[in-house]
Amino acid sequence: MDKRTDSNKSRLKSKSCTPVRRRLKPDAVPSVFPNTPAYLTKSPAVQRFTTKATSSSRGAEESRRLEELEESFTASDSLSALSHAEIADKLRAESTVPQEFIITAADESVLMYLFRMTNDTPQVVASVTLKSDMTLVCSLNDKVVPASEYSELVKGPVQYVSQLVNLMARLKSWLTDSLSRSLE
């Protein structure tokens, strides 16, 4: 039996006819029984615990993982407990060092330099010297590069391998730029 009723006055005004609320007929027999066999009834869903399903918990977990990654990277990148020979070995093993750089430990320094052949004579065109106090001296085409030119990469003493790798890449880039300008 269809009975048209609605307690919401605004819905009644907006529709041309009143909505239908369906009800069982007085002589209808229900078809859902509590004592039916298991294969005929659906079991209630297992309640899920949402400790990891919330966005805040996923964000916190991701933040924790990123911190762990950063700590492990920083620990493997640190130069604080290494001798100059160990620093040179670590740089040689590093896959991100710009190609053509030669790395050697000499006295109490680590030398990173780039050779070019000019009229059958080898010439050092770029170099980075890591001194015993972990400060740097950089040169490009026989001229010392002021520390202010690379201060955003290294401020004060060198602490990480990545600083040296980035500095070598910067020198190689400057060298490539100066060669391309001289060819124009």
C-alpha cells in the first residue's frame, strides 16, 4: 500500500507530487527469519580497526620513515670520523662524482682535479683541495675561486661527501660554460 507522506515541508513544496513512503500491507508475511541456516544469511562484517587507515596516522608513519631515511643518509654521508685517505676512497667509490675527476690523498689533503690536454700537455683546469682542517680551496683555469661563489654549497668546514660531489659538479659546469663561451 502506498501512502504519500513527508514531514519535510520544503521538499513537499519543491516537488509537484508528494513522495511515496512504502509500507507493508497488513496481511504481508516477512521473509527475513532469525533462525535460517548460515548459507542463507550473511554474516556481519568484521569490524575494522582504523589506526592506520586515517590520513593523520599515514602521514605520521610516512614522516617517521622519511626521518629514518634522512638519518641513515646523513650517517653514511658524514666525513667527521674519516681520515683523508678514507675520504678519498669514499669519493672514488661514490657513483655520483662527475666523470673525469681524479681523486687522490696527498699529505694531509684530498685533491680532486680535472685534466685537459692542451697541445699535448696535460693541464689541471679545475681542482678542489680539501685541507687538513676540512676547509676548501677551489681553482678554475689557474685562478682561485672565492668561497663566496660556492657558499650556498659549503659554509665553513666540509661535513658531508655530498658537499664535495656538488662542488665538483659546480666546477665542471663552470668549466663547460667557460669553454662554450670561448668557442662562440
